[in-house]
Amino acid sequence: MSDSPSARTGPPPLADLKEITLRSFVLSVILAVVLGAANAYLGLFAGMTVSASIPAAVLSMGILRLLGRASILENNIVQTAASSGESVAAGVIFTIPALVILGAWDEFAYWETTLIAGFGGLLGVLFTIPLRRALVIQGPLRFPEGVATAEILKAGAGKSAAGLRHIVIAGAAGAVFKFGETGMRLWSGTLEHASYRAGSILYFGSNLSPALVGVGYIVGLDIAVLVFLGGALNWFLAIPILAAVQGVPAGQSAAEAAFGIWSAETRYLGVGAMVIGGLWALVRLRSSLVEGIRSGAAAYRERRRAGAAPALRTETDLPMQWIAGAVVISVVPLYFIFEHLTGRPGVSAVMAVIMLVAGFLFSAVAGYMGGLVGSSNNPVSGVTIATILSSALLLLLLLGSGSPIGPASAILIGSVVCCAAAMAGDNMQDLKTGYLVGATPYKQQIMQGVGVVSGALVMAPTLTLLMEAYGIGVPTEGHPNPLPAPQATLMASVAQGVFLGGLPVGIVAAGMAIGVTVILVDVWLEHRGARFRTPVLALAVGIYLPLELSVPIFAGGLIARAAGRRGQDAADHGVLFAAGLITGEALVGIAMALLIVSGAAGTLVVFGEPTTGLPGAALLVLIGVLLYRAGRAGTRSREG
């Protein structure tokens, strides 16, 4: 054996590197909580969340570097757990606020919210473990964010300083912007213009949010275009047509009338398109999912036949008997939550069965789609609305129309499935990263559970704080402009419409027709080998969102294309800058909520209520320039 200095001082083999250490565990919990809370705010505000894997990896490398040398596997463990906190936040905010919107809950009950988030997220981890070999190792899936995160980790601490600097600068910019708008009220948060023309309504508006521009940059121009086209279809076509046919309402401004038509009618075009998108995901992936399940079962039987022969460290998952036991343990408390709501054990048992079947099925879909399009573009909202609609129709047979507990029961099933699906897509991305850097799968799976629990523990307090400060979903006297919570409002409307009526079936059917048309276009583009594709759920989200949210997302996509970004790229500093904008704005939004609830926020207002958004628009243009320069810096480093 060589005794040269290089042999003694070179990096240790991966098998000798520590993965789960005290410092990595503590940092994992902290980042899971912070990124989870930030994504909860973003999701309630914009109806979209983004993967936290890349910023978590850079933050881990920067922070652990200050504490001493850290291995690639240690940093990988941190990003694995931290991104899990973000994913469980997505599952929670898409569904659980619907229970408050429906009036089933007066507040976000701590234990119920925590148990749904925690056990729902754990089910997503458990359901996808048997699919790891088929999807991550044997399958042809790209797992774009997983591969990009692996490349960042491989680049090592040499590039973490520059990446961390981008996150910190952007975080400060997003924080200062949000504080100026929400805290000091120096400018309005939106620019909009609406007018009555030729017996109809013309409307255009844009939210002034660095976070939304960051979202657009991260998802890329193709998705951003589809989100904007969905908004344009609704606000430039559907709303003017309905206003012309039905007549414009008296006594309302043009903006109020446009939002009234959107709220009561045209947003359900997005509902129909989302339902079709969720069902299409199942149809399209049916053979791949069956093959993945068969491959996982075959691998398990092969390991059983091998007897006591130890598996390679990099191929060791949590034992199948542990997975089965954990699934059973997870179902029991969820059943009692169902029973507490319904008061009917038989109905609760049926709900638990529906939850298990839909949870496994859609977790597999989300895991596969994560490999296909990435976590940020994963159609979680589509599969959730499909779950809630199908669950509501099944429960309708058991509870009858007009049941006061029916809508909330369907939402409870959907909330568990949504948490599981959101976690499943993130789980497979992280396992792909681990596979590429030589991590131990079962250790990652343990830390994914740690991240889920950490995020789940703070979801109820975060939601309560945001509801008391801003309101959620439904305008009230105290909160005339609440956080929109688009998905949760959508879920509540659909579940309530099935049991109590009032669902605009014709408009939903028209949305389904739009969804089918978009799918046919996408299939045609795929057949021609086109680079640009039209995933139906991106368009559906755009149809459902207020136009003012789609515009800055589109702007972020344009900046990404101008900066030369055409996919998931580990060297793209713009992604890190965009993630910093999102995190900074979201954390100040939560901090401002604390001040609002405490009554101290009013002391920050200097000039009274803002009358214009122009100062904010000018500052947002400046932030867009900084984002472009960060993206170009990454592009030049690649070209060099």
C-alpha cells in the first residue's frame, strides 16, 4: 500500500464517509422548517411551489463549510431532509385550508393538521421505496432536479461560496422588497387596469412580486408561457365573452366585475382541465407503473432468495417488512381523524381504503412524473383534484346529497393523498441524487422521514399565523384581500359542488374539452419530436389563477430564456438567485404576519395607504436585471 503524502491526504473512499451526523441532522431540521414555512407562504400566495433541493444543497455546503470539512454524502443528507420539508408544505397548503374555507374547521387544529401532514408525507416516502430500483436505476427517466443537485454536490465547496452569495443577495433583495410593500406600504402590490368597452370588460394586471418572477425563472419559459396562455384564455377571452352575453353588472367597477365572473364561473374551466390532466397522467403511465411495481417486487424476491448475503451499501433500502408495518401504523391515526369528523366507523373505514389505494396510485404517478418533468412541474394539484372529485362521488353514494360532512370528508382524503404525492416526487428526485453521488438509500429514506416530521410540526402554526394576519381564500371584513390559496379554494368548491350543488357543470365540461384538446396537441408535438411541449396541467393552472399572478411568472420565464437557460442546469446561478428571491420574500411575509397579529405593523406605515405601484414596478425591473445577470454569469461559466 502506498505511503505517499498524496495517498495519506487524498479524499477518503465514499464507504468511509459519514452521512448522518449530529450537525447534518440539526441543519436538516432547521432548513426543513425554514424552507417548509417559506413554501407554505408561496403556495398560498401563488398556487405554486418549487423544489428546494438545489438551494438546500448550496446552503448546506456553505454552512457546513464554516463548521469544518463536510463530505458530499453529509451535504446530500441535508438537502434530502430539507427538501422534504418543502414538499410536505405543498401537500398541506393545496388542501387543508379548504377545511377552513368550507367551515368544517374554525381554525387549523394543531394535532389533526400535523398528523395529516406527517403521516401523509411518510406514506409518500414509503409507497415509492419499492419503486426506487425500477425508476431511479433501471428506468430511462431524467430526474432533472435530482441530476442537477448531484452535479452541484460534485462541484463541491469550491463553488458553494459563489452560490451561497447569490442566495444571500437575492434573499435580501426579496426581503427588502416585501418589507417596503407590505410593511411600510410604500407602493401597491399590483398594477392593473380594467374598463368597460363595447358592452364587455377589458382587464390586465400584474402582481409586483420578486418571488413570482423567481418561480417563472425556475420553471423555465416553456411552462411559464403555458401558465400565461391559460390566464390569457380566461381573462382575454372567456371573461369578456361571458360579460358580453350576460351583461355587465351595475354598480361595480370593471375590475370588480372581472374578478366576480372569474370567481363564480370561468375559473372552473381550470377545474375541468385539471381533472382531465390527472386522469391522463394515470392513463399515460399505466404500463410504466405496472412494470415498476413488478420490477420492485422481483428485486425484493431476489434479495430474499439471496439469504443472509449482505447487499451493497448503495443498494440497501429500508426492509420491506418495515415499510409494510409503517404503512399500517400510519393508517391507524388517519382513520381516527376520519372517524372524529364523520362519527361513522363504516364510512371512515371506506375513506381509509380509498386513501390507501389513491395514495399509492398517485404517489407512483408523482414519482414517475418527477423523473419525467421534475418536482417543480409535477402535476400534484391535478391528481389531487381527481382524487377529491372521485372520492366525493363515492362518498355521495354513502352519505347522500346535501350531507354536511361530505365535502370535508372528501377533502380529508385528498389532503393525505396530496401530501403523499408531493413527497413521492421529491423522494425519487433525492434518491436519484443519492444514486449519482454514492449515498446509502436507507439513510436517505430515514432522513426524508425526519424532514417530513420537521415540516409537519410547523405547518399548523404557520397556517394559523398567516390566516390571522392576511386571511386565506375567502375575503372577510377584516381581510378584504386575503392570500388567494388557489388550489385550496378550488378543492373546497369542487367538493362542495358535488354534495350541495352549485358546481357549474357546463363550464367544467368546457374546461375538460380544453384539456382534451391540449393533450391532443401535446401528443402531436411529441410524435413530431418537437422540443416545445404542452403539458395540460401547466395551462390548467394558468386558467385557474388570477391573471395578475401569471404575468410575473411569464416575465421570469422570459428572463430565463434571455439569460440562456434551457433546462435544469447545475451551473445556473440564476436558479440560486431566484430561489433566494422566493425565500427572502416568503420569510418576510411570515415575519410581517407576526407583526400584524401583534398589532405592531401599523407603526411601520409612513405615508398612509399606497395609491400607485409604479415605485414597486421600477424596483422589480431592477431585480429582474440582477436575476438576468446572475443567470448570464452561470451561462458564461459553462461556455468558458
